[in-house]
Amino acid sequence: MEYTQEERAYVMLSSVDGIGPATVEALLQRFSSPTEVLENVEEAAREFRLKEPVKQALYQRARPAFQEAYFRRLDQMGIFAVSRISAYYPQRLRLLSRMPVTLYAMGDLRLLNPERAIAIVGTRHPSRYGRRMAVEIAGDLARAGVTVVSGLARGIDGYGHAGCLQAGGDTIAVLGSGVNVPYPRENEGLYREIAQRGVLVSEFLPSAAPNPRHFPSRNRIISGLSDGVLVVEAGERSGSSITVDHANDQGREVFAVPGPADAEQSYTTNLLIKEGAGMVLGAQDVLTGMGWDGARRKPPRKVAEEALLSDEEALIVGFLREGELSRDALYDRTDFSMPQLSQILMELVSRGIIEELPRNMYTLGGK
């Protein structure tokens, strides 16, 4: 990917630990461009009282040799740096009071500016009902031409991405780690699929490890990239509440799927509905709530499910087409060790291809 001098300068500024979006804004009010900041590091450091490590990092990034090595490394890793002046920068994020200066992305950059987008979020420990609703609603939204946005977390996030991909739709995954760092481990297969068929995004530097402090910031981008946020299942202390708060601040619509009154996973969703969120029983409720008539349907991309499976995964899926089977029955029918089988089953469950039932039983997903 080719970058202009100004694009490179924006990326360099935002890559310095200690310079966030607010500091970049302040610097640009004093200097005419990020290039001018890098050309006047001493003056910028003095006026803004930048710490010595920050000043030295700016001097480093002002050097052409450092910039060449930095962007060459990005190319080698298949990572795109999308600065705020890039043609690919998400227009929805420009409306945020604290818009990211640079996003790092892997996949199809054209998907960063979808015509319609809905975030699907929820608990990391969903019920069977929650998993099914996430997959079904995401799939139906995808078939209506809506891009599904989520955070690739275990649970509802992963099922939302998986349901969208199974329907041949477009999905955006916003990471709380570097864009080249799959997290969590059980969603690595889903991560690879999204890199191939959707787009992965992060405002954190490449190779950054996941950090609890990253996720509230990540959540503002999930809602910021979307026209509305749908919470499928969420307990009383769910991180989904942070995404909803960001959505309200950003003027996004909020929807929730109702659940049993005594179910812990439905505490937040039922409360949101009580407080005025749109109640969703299916994708049509989201389309209606957004004022979308569903007429702008686009044909899903034809992707055979089998083409997305490894040989080992395809073997398990083939057995489950015969009906529900237990973990022990699958173990008896294969040559896998139990740890290997457990890893394959966990991967297929995280992608919504199969479902885990009580008593270690498994069935095909989407039923």
C-alpha cells in the first residue's frame, strides 16, 4: 500500500506511546500538519512539555530510515495503516469526539465504510438460546445487506461474526490487541476467516498484547463503526454496558433481545428494554427500528461451508450431519486424542458451525 508523506506523518505521531488523539489535536492546532510537528520536535516538546522519552521517540520517527523500515514491516505482515486522512478511513468515526488518529487493519479495507452496519455484542458466556439468536439474527441481517460489527470476543461476539460469515455477509472485527494478535485463542479460526473475507481493525499498535484497559476504548469503536447496537445477552456486570454507553453518547440506536426474567444472562438486555431500547425478536425488528425497509438486499457471496473447514473439522461436521453425538461418541469414531478433539470442538462451537448441548452432546449449528 502506498502512503503519502502526510499519511506517514499521522501514523508516526500516533505510534508514539504517550501521544493520544487529544495530544495530536493540540499539536495540530499549533502546527499546520503532522509533518511540521516532526520537523519541529524540539519546539513541540518545549511548548507541550512532552516527556523526554516522548521527545526522543518523535525524533526517531522523524527519520526517513525509521519510517521506511516501519512501513516495510507493515507490508510484510499484511497490515494497512489507515490514518484519519486516508480515503479508507471510516466516515462514521469522524463524528466521534475522540476519533482514532490511525487504525491498523487486515482484510478488505472497502468494508470500513458500509452502507448499513449493526454491532452485535453480549456476554462471553451465552446460553444456547443466546448463541442461536446471535447466529440467526446476524445471518438474517447479513442477507439484508447489513454489515455486522463486533469485537471477536468469546461468546456472543464470536457467534455474531460466525452467523454473518455463514450467510455470506460482511463483518468487521474490532480488536483489543494488535491487529495481528488473535485473541482469544478459541477464536483463532474465526480470526483467520475474517482476515480473508471481512476486515480486522485495531487502534493499538501491531503486536500489542490484549490488555483489560484496551477494551473500553475498543468498545467505543465498535459502536462508532455502527448505526446501531444490538445486545443479545448480557449479565448485570457485562462489558456490553460500556458499548451501550458509548452508543448513547454517539447517538446510535440501541436494541436488545429479551430473555427469561430469572436468567442472569438476560439481566442487562431486559433492563435495556425496560428503559426504552428497541426489543428485538428477529432481524426484521432491527431493520424496522432503523427505518430500513430491507429492500437494499444484496446477494451473499457464495462460499461453501466445507471450503472453510480443515480436514479434521470437516470430519466432525460430517458425523454430526447424522444427528446429535456425544464427545465420547465422536472420540470413538476418530483417531484424535481427547485434547485434540476438544480443541476442534471448541473451535467449531466458537464459529457457530456446531452447538454444544448439555451432557457433552453436540449438534450442527443454526438449527
